[in-house]
Amino acid sequence: MKIFSAMHEYNHEEVVFCQDRDSGLRAIIAIHDTTLGPALGGTRMWPYKTEEEALQDVLRLSRGMTYKSAAAGLNLGGGKAVIIGDPQRDKNEMLFRAFGRFVHGLNGRYITAEDVGTEVRDMEWVRMETPWVVGISEALGGSGDPSPVTARGVYFGLKACCEAVFDTSSLRGRKVAIQGVGHVGYYLAEFLHKEGAKLFVTDIRKDRVRRCVGQFGATAVEPDKIYDAEAEIFAPCALGAIINDETIQRVKCKIIAGGANNQLADEHKHGRILMEKRILYAPDYVINAGGLINVANEVEGYHRDKALKEAEGIYNVLEQIIAIARQENTSTHEASNRLAEQRIEQMSKLKRMHVISKPREIRGERYAW
């Protein structure tokens, strides 16, 4: 891959390659845009087949974080990190502490958190080397696992989608197929079960499926059959690019809305096809912003009730996006991009005014500007 060409395509500010021989660390940190504030985004650990695959993933994910922050109304930019490795086998303290030193070297331009393949304990190792990490345990003053708040946001986003499609926000009796019932998918299943939805679940880990079957009365589905489920709502809560040329012809649902990132393999093409098929798509970076909202609150001093309330506000954001899409006859993905880009543009104009945040002394007198 031509690195600068890839950065130019997504308009990234900075990409950092991190290597530590002793710990085995191989990581990439991508900072997409810091117009609204420091870049915040989790660290994913995954056994990528190639370095090019890892770079492509981190570029897509970090760009998505910029749009997610903007659409959620946060004063944060977009960034992401990936660590190349098997999260079941390659984790160790030294690896995450080495990664933490690279994060610290960015001096606050990038704030990290947990993501797919990483957890609270890993972030606590990172925190031993840098303060620029969120999503740590409550015992250390953090917010803990953000997955329940992410799931809460997805749940309220689903209610907004149901209101638009079925003229009611109720999920009682609705058939929902959940792809991936790990952290976010499990908590989403719990919310839906409490409201009386009928669940179809799948995951590459059979123990997770068995848990949902036992606790929520869900119907187990094989991973490659979930797209064919007779469900009204499809909730992707695993990895991205699952709506592609092959799967988009198989889904029978009326709504696609879930916690996974980058669900559309081709954002423009597949967003348009879903629109033509009259399937309402909840832009992933909007509906799954609850986790980001949760850890963003941690930056300023964590208040659980405030984070939960803001996550519930995803309902209103999706209402606005759906209204724009219908009014302008465009896909919901394009409508959400427009909403995010408009906020970034407005803030960039505001920041043309030079402001000194700390008092400056001039001729013996202090001025707070």
C-alpha cells in the first residue's frame, strides 16, 4: 500500500507506526482529524493477515471516529490504534506498556481506550505509562467497561428506527437478529429481551450463543446463516464490512442497526442499495456512539448518569438524520456524513479566532485571553 496515497484518500493528519522488539509490539496509531479536539478512539488487537490490512483498518476506523464524535456533538477528534496480534495468545504487560509509551509521545493528541480484542485490564497497563487513556476501571477513577453504555445507545437508536418504519418505538414482539453477542451484543440482547423482542443470535464463540439462549430464550443461528434469518431487524455487533455485494442480497429485514463499526463494505454503493431496497440503515458511527460518549465523559470527570442520558440522546440524532435523508432523498449514511461535516466546518471557522486559554502577563499586568 502507498501510505501517503491512503492518508490522502481519507485526509488523515498523522499515522504513527510503533515497534518494540522486546515485547513483540507491532502497532499503528492513526489520527484522522483534530479540528474539534484531541483524537479519541480505542485500540483494537487483531491477528491481521497482512500489514496492509491492518493499515487499511486503522485508517477506516479513525475516520469513522471523527464523524462519530462530530455527530454526537462531542468536542473530540477522531483517532484509532490497532495492535497486530492474537488477543487470546499474544497479550502481556510489557506489550501494552510499550504501546502506552508511544501514546504518551503524542502528548495528548491521541487518547486511547479499549476496543475489539482489548479490555479494561489492558488499558490499565497502558495507563502505567501515560495519562492519555480512558475506559479504565472504576477503582482507578474511570468508567469501566463502556459496552453497556454502547448497547444502551444502540437500543435507543433501534427505537428511533422502529418509530420511523413501524410508527411505534416499541420493540415488543419484534424479531431481531444479532450478529455477535460478545460485550455490546450481549447487553443489547438483554435490553431487547426485557422489552419482549424475539431474538436470533450468532457468534463465532459457541459459549456466548449458549449464554443468550439460556438467559434470553434466543434462537441460535449458525454464523453464515444469520443474513437469511426471518427477522425484521438485523443488528450487526461484531466486525465491519458485513454488508457487502453478497450479503446485501440475502438480508430480509426492514432495519439494519447495530453496534459494529464500518458495517458497509462500500459506504456510498451499499448505502444507496439499502435505500433502494427500502431498508432503513442506522449509520454505525451514530448508533454505536454510546461507548465514545461514555469515555468522553471520563476525560472531563466521569458522571454515570450524565453519560447514560447522553447515550439515550442517540434517539434524537437518528431522528434528525432520518428526516434529512427523507427530505433530500438520499441515503442515511450520506445524511449523517453531511451532518457531521457541517459541524466540523462550523467549528473550524470558529477556531479562526485566536484565543489564549491561560492568563498571559504583558507589561506586568495579567490578561485572561
